[in-house]
Amino acid sequence: MKLVFFDIECAGVHKTYAKICAFGYIVCDENFNILEKEDILINPRGRFELTDRKGEKGIVLPYEYGDFKKQPPFPKVYDKIKKLLEDRDSIVLGHAVLNDVKYLNLETKRFNLPSFKFEFADSQLIFMTLKNDFSHQFGLEHIAAELGVDFTPHRAVDDAYATMRVVEAMCATKDCHYPELASILGFSNGKIENYSITRPQSKGFKKYKSDVRAAKEQRSKCRIKFYNNLSRKRVKKGVLNGKVFNFSRAIEDDIAISIPLVDAIYERGGKYIQKVEECQVFVKPDGDVTDRAKKAEKYGKEIMLLDELRGLLNG
């Protein structure tokens, strides 16, 4: 069994093309002894567009850009890359590899080439599963730093090498080879075939996604109950007459707290409104730095902590 780690750099990516300019790869045995290592430079057949849609946040590739024009275009290296990735005796891995597989897909379509057909694993998802933390994506530099791996970012072959060392370090934590690590984590490969791509999965990630969906559905149900209760309210006279309130989303969604608070506000002559920009008083829990809280500060609203509102209502 061999392991193939690869990484791709592009001169520019669009929904209809990915101008691949570098394909770096490492082939190693199951003990992570390197058998092959190469950085294949490719003429992207187009100008470099290394910025986001606003023309900002551009990355700088550690290459001499003029050298790319001297290199063969993607169709000339396609067979070599295809043979490498479709070797049945190899396991293919990359970091955030779904993007790289999409780039290969776009380039085969761009140059009217047959689709790739291989399975692939993602070191990013493996790391997230190992940590049981799916709250955000972990960049290769972050993981490499945590695991003590040094490399030059955005040089394709160095990214591939760092990915290999990251996977090696993760295997070491379980004292096993990669196939065993994948089995322990309940990891399943992604696949590309006939220009169709399925993403890698893990049992932990599936559970996380299921929990997120369930929590979202619960928040939606709570919000419906909150606003149904609000629609039945009528303003009365009281000490809060003329005061218009709005809550942070965290308070709104906790109907065990929000509904009694709104009831108390209306009993005392106050009012609740759905739009933060139209309220007078914005109520939030201590430490809330969400977008709604920032918007309240931007509009100059009176900011009141949840405990302060409780004290006001009890007083």
C-alpha cells in the first residue's frame, strides 16, 4: 500500500475554470518513507488572479510567475496526474482536498478531457474528527503548528509534504497506520467519477451536522412560539410607558426566559419590536458580541444587560 498526498495551486479560480499552475505530490509507503516527491509546474493558459472578488486579500505564491509560461499546459501533464491519482494500490489524501478535486474537475472540463476517477481522504476532516471539533475549519498552517510540522505555505509540493507529516503525526497519536486511523474515526472517502464529486465523511461529522440541524429546528420552533406570543400583546399603561425593547437572538430563542420577560414588559407599559434599529433599549446577556448586538451599538441604542432588565422589571 502507498499513500499519495497532493496539493494544487491555481492562477485563478472561477465557477467555470480553475487555472492550475502547480501540482505538488508526495508518494510514501505506509510508514511514511518518501518514495517520490515532485512539484509539477503548469502553464495556466491565462493571467494570474490571486485576489477575492473585491480585488483584496491576494495570496502570493512562492514561485517566479514568469516561469509558468515556459511550462506545459494542463493537457500535457493530465495523463501523469491521472495515473498517479487513479493507482489502485494507493490511498489519495489532501488537505481541504475537496477544493483541489473540484479544480481538477474544472480543468478536465475546460480542456475537454475525460473525468478523473478516484477516491480521496481529507486530512482537515480527519483532524477535526480526531479533535471532535467541527465548529470551524482548521487551516494546514494551524494544524502543522499544533503538531510541530514546518513548511512553506502555498508551494504545492511543500503543502503536500506538510499534509503527509500531519497525517503521520495523527497516526502516531493512535499508534497505527493510516487505514487503521480511518477505521477508528469512522472515516469514509470522497469520490470523483463522471465529473460528479461526493465529499469525504466521518461518523463524528455526520453527528455534528445532525445535531446542528436539530438545534436549528428547535430554534425555529422557539422563535415561532415567541412571535406568536408577541402578536397577542397589547400595550398597557405603566412605568415603562414609551419604552421599546429588542432582545439578542440568544434571549429570544430561550422562550423560558424571553416570553416571561416580554409579558412583564407589556404589563408595565413597555413594548417589544422585532427590528433592532427601531427599538430604544437593546437587551443582551453579558459578553454578547453578535452582529445584532453590534448593530444596536452602531445605532446608538441603550444597551441593557439581561440581569439589569430583570432588576428593572422586579423593581
